[in-house]
Amino acid sequence: MAKDTLNVSGVKYTTAESGYFDKRKLTRTAGVWGLWGLAVAAVISGDFSGWNFGIDFAGFGGMLIAFAILVVMYYGLIFSIGEMASAMPHTGGAYSFSRAAMGPWGGFVTGLAETIEYVATTAVIVYFSAAYADSITSELLGFSMPAWVWWVILYLLFIGLNTAGASISFKFAIVVSIISIGILLVFSVMAATSGLFSWDNLFDIAPDAGQSAFLPHGVFPILFALPFAMWFFLGIEELPLAAEESHDPVRDIPRAGLWARGTLIVTGLLVLFLNTGVVGAEATGVAGEPLLDGFRAIVGDGAAAVLALFALIGLLASLQGIMFAYGRNMYSLSRAGYYPKFLSLTGTRQTPWVALVAGGVIGFVALVIVDAAGGSTGVAGAIVLNIAVWGAVLAYLMQMVAFVILRRRFPNAKRPFLSPWGVPGAVVAGAIAALIFVGTLINPAFLPAIIAILVVYVVMLAIFALWGRHRLILSPEEEYAVSGGLHGDPQAEGYGGAVESELLASDGVDEPDGVDEPDVVDEPDRV
């Protein structure tokens, strides 16, 4: 017997096979503190390394301005995401928002950008964690291993942790977040009381001709510092991906986002001022491990291995948080049919173990390829970092466009949480994301990353156009968009079922602007 189908906006939906959603279940285990821990854990490694290269581009003053700009962007972004997540409590997150606003193609472009961001960010953290781990074992245990062996070990350990159960993942995120914050606070106290901090150290980069100590290279390089300032916050936007594993996503995701954002602003400012003030702006701007250099300056090299262990804890916290994100992102896109459907299988522990393994394999292969191409220059981490940033700002921009579209086109939609900054906040956040996007395009250091992402997009869009768009499934994200909001909370209302049957039996209307309104919908103002 032929499956029921629905043609909408140039794509075709078919009935899910019997038991399809039973094999793709998640479980609600997270409260507001678990979500806070997840958000902080995903970001906290940015306080330990990566951010400092912005000082080399723009000096301390330029980096401080970049930090302030990013605070504004992330407030607008997280407020807007919180509103959309409360209206669409689905695991899809960014893909779900853009799907509802811009149709299947917009959803796919945004979802793919987040896949690139999270898989690449995980690879970056694995890369630097391996370097720290090897230095620790070399110093304390007298043995060293090739980098790729460490990569395999780290991927296996954290894929295992993330597949053990969502409850374990959230508890681990809380613990490592608290430990990492404790390490940063200890460093801050030591730096402030050591006598080594100096305001002059913040401005020790010799200014170019005609420039000041505050902006030694002028105003324009602030644009190049912005992607590095993102490392103080990049990853916090993953919170909506935990919507189907949160006890109360409508209330807790916006609240956890607010608390996590405040936490990260404080830790970021402490590191930016105190780490730079102890080590000096010139040295900090080119340091591979700035916080570790700060500890060394205070207590000497004798405890280097112990200090490296502190830094490694922060990196592993983010490894846990970001791996969670790519697993749920790939799971949601796979469940809807944009990616191969087997990637969304969850197994007995109700975690997306197949997606976690697939993302780990992709990240490992990318590290091997980029590291081999970099040769002795060792640029693998930097290139993959740039890939992550480029994917992130593209996803940010698409989500802010989606927010504006949904606010203007569906003003009467049910929104349990409203962004206090509204449309202006989303516009400002989107404009800053677009500015960073342009900055990456004109920065030669990003060229390898941009080429890599363009290749991925060309291949994936071609596959979707020729094959994937004809085989979509009415997952919660898709049902919500196609039904005009009739199917809101999948775990409260069930997967598939009557709504799916009614939609598949109806004639879909292919709207030229990407908005899906089948004839069955009698409430076109809901999203």
C-alpha cells in the first residue's frame, strides 16, 4: 500500500514507518541548573584559550571594544532564541526556527550551518585538549603519544559519556562548569594579589604610526578581533537543542540562558583584564595557552603540569557541552529526513548515539586532513576554529532573520516568553553577526575555512535538491511549520498521529514566500 504524501514548498513528506518515532525518543531530565551547566560548559573553554588572538589583531583596547559589541549581540541573540524556543519547544533549535519562518530550504541552510559550527568546535577542543593532555603525561608520567591517538581517545571517552544517558550528561556539565569557574576565580584572586598585575601591561603593544596605545593598530582591526571575542560566548546558543530533554523548556531555557550569559560575561572580563594585565598584551596576543602562561607567571614553571591539568578541565567541560549540541542538531535534522534517517536512532538510553558517533568520525577525519595539509606549521586547530566561527555567525544571522519574519508575519502566535529587546534586538544582533561574517570574508586567515565550508554547502545542497527533499518526514519541527502551529509540543501531544494523518491526507499549498499553509489549517496566524 502506497504511503500518504504531502507536497509543500518544493518538498515531499511521506508517512513515517510504523515505530519510526519510538526508535527516536528523548527523555526529559534537565532542570534549569542542568541547562545552565550545559550552556556554561559549552563555552567555558573559550576563557582558557582562543580569545587572546584578538589582542594581536586589535590590541587590548580593540579587544575590549569587540567584547562589548559581542555582549550586545549575544543579549539580542539569546533573548530572541529564548522567545522562539518557548513557541517551538523542539530539539531542532535554529533549524526549527528558520524552517517555520523561511521554509525547508531556509531550515536546511541554518541547520547545516549549526552542524558545521558544532562539529568543528568539538574538533577544535579535541585538538587543544590533546596537546594539553600530552604535555601533562610527558611531564608527570614520562610518556607521549601521537596527536591522532589522543584524538581517538578523547572522542571515544566523550561519545561514551554522551550516550550513557542525558541525566549523566547534564550532571557532568554542572560539575565541570563549577570546577572550571572555580579555577578561573582562583586565578583571578592570585593575579589580583600577586603584585604582577599592571595597567601598563594592558597597553604594552607598540602603536603603529599615528595610532594610540589603546588602539595600537587603529579602529579597523577590531573587525578582525570580533571572531576571537566570540570564544567568550560561542556555544551558549545551543540551549534550545535541549528543549525535548528539559522538564519545562518554556520557562527554563530563557532563564538558564540569562544566568549563563551573566556568568560568562563576568568570567570573560576577569580573564580579559587579569590575564592580560599579568602577562602583557603583546605576549598574550600570540600565546597558545594564555591562562596557563598567566599561572606560570605567578607561581613559576615548577607546577606546569598541574596548571595544564586545570586548563584541560575547562577544555573537557566544553567538549562535553558542544558534543551534546552536534548530537542533537544532527538528530533533529535526521529525524526529519534532511540527513540520513538512521542518524536519529536513539537506542535504549534514549540518546542520539548514532549521530554522536557520526559527528565524531567527521570531526576526526577533518582534523587528520587539515593537520596533514598544515604540515609542520601546525595550523589544524586554527583552520578548524575559523570554520566553527564562520558556521556560527551564519547560523546567528539566519536565526535573527527568522525572528523578524515570525514576529511580523505571525503577530498573534503563542509566545510564552517574549524577548525584552523585541525586533530591534534581533536586528542589532543580526547586523553584528553580518559584520563578523563580512570580516571573515576579507580576512585572509579565514580563506581555507571559507573554501572548506563552501565545498560542504555545495555538496549538501546538491544532495538535498536531488534526493533529500523528496523523502522528508513530518517530525515535530516539520509538523509545527506545516500545520501553522497546530502541533506544538511533541512530547505533550505525541509524535505523528492524528495531526500527521490529517496533513498528509490534505492538499498542501506551495507558498512562493516559503510559508506553508495547507488547506487543513484554519489558524494562519499561528507559527
